[in-house]
Amino acid sequence: MGAGHGHKLHYHGHSVVHRAPAHLKILVLLGFTVLVVATPGEWYAAFGAYLLVIAVVVGVSRVPATYLLKRSLIEVPFLAFALLLPFVAHGPRTDVLGLSVSESGLLAAWALLAKGTLGVLASLTLAATTEPHELLHGLERLRLPSQLVQIMAFMVRYLDVVTGEMQRMKVARESRGFSARDPRQWPVLARSAGALFIRSYERGERVHLAMLSRGYTGRMPRIEGRP
Amino acid sequence: MHVPNGFLDAPTSMATGAAAVVCVGAALAGARRELDDRTAPMAGLVAAFVFATQMLNFPVAAGTSGHLLGGALAAVLVGPWTALLCMSVVFLVQSLLFADGGITALGTNIILMGVTTVVVGWLLFVLLRALLPKRPSLVPLEAGLAAMVSVPAAALVFVGLYAAGGTADLSLGELAVAMVGVHTLIGIGEAAITFLAVASIVAVRPDLVYGARPLLARRELEIRATATEATA
Amino acid sequence: MNAPVLDVRGLAYAYPDGHQALFGVDLHVHRGERVALLGPNGAGKTTLVLHLNGILSADSGGHGAGAVSVSGLPVEKANLAEIRRRVGVVFQDPDDQLFMGTVRADVAFGPANLGIRGAELDRRVMHALDQVGMAEFVDRPPHHLSFGQRRRVAVATVLAMEPEILVLDEPSSNLDPASRRELADILRSLDVTLLMVTHDLPYALELCPRSVVLSGGAVVADGSTYDVLADEPLMRAHRLELPFGFDPRNVTPRP
């Protein structure tokens, strides 16, 4: 049961980047991303500089680049969207490699690609160097309302359990020759989701009982003396 | 359909960000009415579940796939205010740890996939619950229908936002048709998952489904009466 | 002799759906005793345990009769906070019990709910972890620990509340033999009254001089663990089976 070894996105290490306070890292990430997004798409050199900054931070953190690249695949659906833009956008057209494409679409695609990729890399660097519970403390220190922090704490705690459960159900499905390729398989996926929910709910209830048994009254106690 | 950084222009991102702050603020106040000491762990679990199922991509048509949004489902399970908090937490974690949806687009994503699906889903659910016979066994159907409509509604809001602050000029008519078309299909998947998830919970533990509780109060009293007779 | 630590009288309970789980249970546990609660699945063991700290009661929605008191204090709504301090329940799955980000925060959760803060809280946390031999893991996230380690931390989360009676639900389940023995050593070293719900009959014999058998919602046997396990007709009648090759008559009792 849920004997996960930490967070799949977290890359264990002891570098300066790992040890920096989480709330600082969140603020830096936010500032960096805002800067990247606010930069006009035509300032090509600026994007090169941003990439260099990320490369330096990643280098200092000693997280392998391949580790980050593998995880940035999450961006792929939007890459596809970006690649389509030059062909479907309107406005004056230009020729690239013999293909007629929209100029504004081309620029938009480039900007989307550059900004999206930089954002993804920056976030993944944070994820790789910060344990989820440190992130929670960081957000708490940044005055995220306590109800949200509480929900998030439980969510982070149970994500491993729920995804583990889901993975086992997937393995069980696929070892019986199932693969999700077309809508006819929806009922199977939907029933899996239902079963997943029941399991998660029952666990939630047991957790609730365990909390009540230790005097929980509906408010998380403030526990000081944490490192 | 998580919106990444830089997809919408700065004014639009800021406007949706401000709107999201207002909505989450309202939800924080509203959730106090839904909260009992059971809610925080349950809300965390709903968030974890929505998070996990958002990774469960289901095939739609040639080459495209959609994922569960979960707003209507969460609203029926824990109540609309708490649901919005759950959804916001999901998007926050996704943007920080999984780079799914940009941080500067967090407000946009909360409005699109959180507020829209929760509000549309919950209102439609309450409407259906009022119109249809008051039986707990109909709750999954009502939840499913509400979920089905909530997805294309989110797609329409997306088109609206894109019209206001898109960074490439696409034909809005085509975009609307494509988005709503694809998301109607996704909505059917969403409806099926919501229906089955709610049905399996209502079957085992109807008291855990927020949206079914008003229908349950009466039923529970009847059971109590027979239980008293049996043991007295 | 002063009041028993645990005094259950005529406890009956039916769930809100009408299903009746307990039919008049009587159970008394005195200070310093270690008692095993045995019984087949569905015997009402969990329902009984949840009554001991007032999670289930006649006011919790079901229909109940009888009374539970802990060191003379009746289990009722007004006393719940004190009852939950006195009765420490360790649940079967440590993942249900450990939900905070670090071992320290998890162990501090119970005493902090009691209003304990600062240096005293730290002392309680470290003392509880020392008792289960997990002090060096205080700043680790619980989900990084092995299953056996998590079970020990789960015990510590309850010890930190300094309970008068420790109630353990299936403490040996899913443990490998070494972890199972380590936990037995820890439980034996604790100076606390113990009620242990278990299917692990050799474990009961090893740790608990006295056993109570619950079956069909009522106590059907209460005596020395050795006598209970050696009573073949009783064991058979209540679906209690010793593991293959295990005979209590061949076990030399611990000095």
C-alpha cells in the first residue's frame, strides 16, 4: 500500500537549490514565469538568456537534464496546437520551405513554444528540487488560506495512494489484454474511475476515524517546532 | 486543455487571475457552511481523485484525447464551494509540480475548468434534482447530465477568453465549432465517468454524497423507525 | 481495587441501516493487563473498538444500549476529548494514521489537539518515538519509511498522547517476521494497559496472558490465552484456526 519512495517528480539532492527555502523558490518561479510571458515574442535573444538561466540553475542543482526533458513531455499536446497555428491562422502569408504559412501564426507559434517550454522547464526544476511538504510550508508562509493548505496537504498525502491504486488497476486491465484506444472502451475506464473513487473514499473515512481518535475537532492544530 | 503560460495575453491573464481570486475568496467563505470535521480529509481526497483522473486520458476521435475535468463530480460529492477549493488546489499543484498549465495562467485555468464546470454542473444538477422525482437512485443520472453540459460550457468560455486575449488570430467561428464539437464528445465521457463514480458511491454510502443528502434525510428516518421496532 | 481501566457493560449497537453488530458485550480490563480480543471476521470487533473512544455511540446516529467507561469516566459527548486522550487507538493500516508531511508532525498531531505546545510537545514527540525506536526518523516524510517502520510510528502517534490504555487493531498484519518480532518487543516494553484485536493467534499467545473471544456480537469466552487456544471445540465453533503446525501446548511460555 502506498509505499512510494517519495515523489516521482522529486529528484533527491542536497544542492543549494534543494536547500533554498521553498517560499523563495515559488516566488522566484512566479517572477521568472511572469517575466518570460511578458517578453514580446520578437525578442529572440531574451529567450536564449532565459534558457541559459534555467540551464545554470539546473546545473547547480545537479538534476540530470534528461530527467527534466523526459518529464516535459507533458507539453506535447500544446506543441501540436502550436505547430498547427501557422497553417490555420489568418493575415498576411509568407513562404517557409516552400509552404505558405501565416506570418502572425508563425510568430504566435514560436512565442507559444518558447514561453510554454521555458515555463514547463522552470516548474519542473522547482518540482525536482522541492519536496511536496516543503512546498506546502512555502505556500503556508506565503499566506495561502489555511483551508486551501489543508486540502492540499491531504491531497499530496493521498496522491501517491490514489495513483498507486490507479496504476495497479491499469496493470490488471492491461494484463487481460485491454488497451484504451477508442470510445467503446469508455465504460471500462468509467468503472475503473468509480472503483478508484470508492477505494479513495473508504480510505478517507478511515483517516477521518484515525484523526478523531487522536482528538481532532475539525481544526488542524498549530504545530510549532518544525524545522 | 490546461492553458499554458503565454497562451493568452497579459491583460486577459490578469483579468482571469483577479476573477479567480474573487471566486476562490467567495468559496472560502461559502465552504464554512459545508464544512464539518469530515470535510478537510474528504476534500483532499476528492482533490487527489480529480487530480489522478485528470491524468486518465480517454480517446475521443482520431488522434485526440480528453481527460476528466471533474468539476461537476466534485460539486455533487462535496458541495459546490468546497469543490471549487478542491479544483483550485488541483490546478495550483499541477502548475507548480507538474508544469501542467502555466503559473501565470492559473487564474485562467481555475475560471475555465474550475469555476465554470462547478457552477454550471452544480446549477444544472440542482435544477434536475428539483424537476425529477426525489429519489437517491436518480442522483447519479442528474450528476452525469450536469457533467456532460459542464464540459462544452467550459470550452465555450475558453473560446470567449481566446476572443478577448488570444495571441494568434484564428477564426473564432471555426475555433468555437472545433472546441465545442470535441468537448461535446469529451462531455459524454465525463458524463459516463461521473455517472458511474456517483452511482457506485450512492449504492454503498449515499450519506457521503453531498448532493444526495437532502433526499436522504427522509429515508434515514424510516430506517431508524424500523430498527427501533426490531430491537425494542 | 480501583475502577477497571476499561469497563464495558451490556453494550449493544445497531448501525443506522439497521444492521446490528453488538448484542450486549461485557468486558473489563484492569490496569497493566495485556488482553487479546479474538474473533472471526464480522464478529463486531471493530464496532467494539470504535465504541471504546466514543467514535460510535448511541448518539452517533445508530441505535445503542449499554455503557462504556474508562477509569471511571463514562464515554459520552461531554467527555470525548478526555476519553480520546485516555484511550489510544492504533488502526490497522498505518497509511490511515499517518497523514502529515513529517513523522514529527504526525506524532505531534494528537498531543497538539490536546492543547500541548512548545517544549512539552517536543518532549512528548521524542519520548514516544524513542519508545518505538524511531527517533532518528523524526524529520522524514512517513511515506518514505518501510511498512514496519510506519506501523511503529503509528504506535508512537498514539503513545504521544500518553494514553491509559492502548488499543491495537491487527498490529502484526502485513509485517515481515523481523518487523513482527521487533513490534512485539516494543509492545512488551511499554508500561501501558493493552487491548489487542488480532487474528494472529501465536502473537496473542506471545504477548497477551488473557484473551477474550468475540463472536456474533457477544463475548463467548474470556480466560487465559493458553486455555482459549487449547480449547478445540470453542476454537472450531468460532472459526478460529491456528496456523499449520502451531500447537500452543508445545510453546514454552516466556519467563
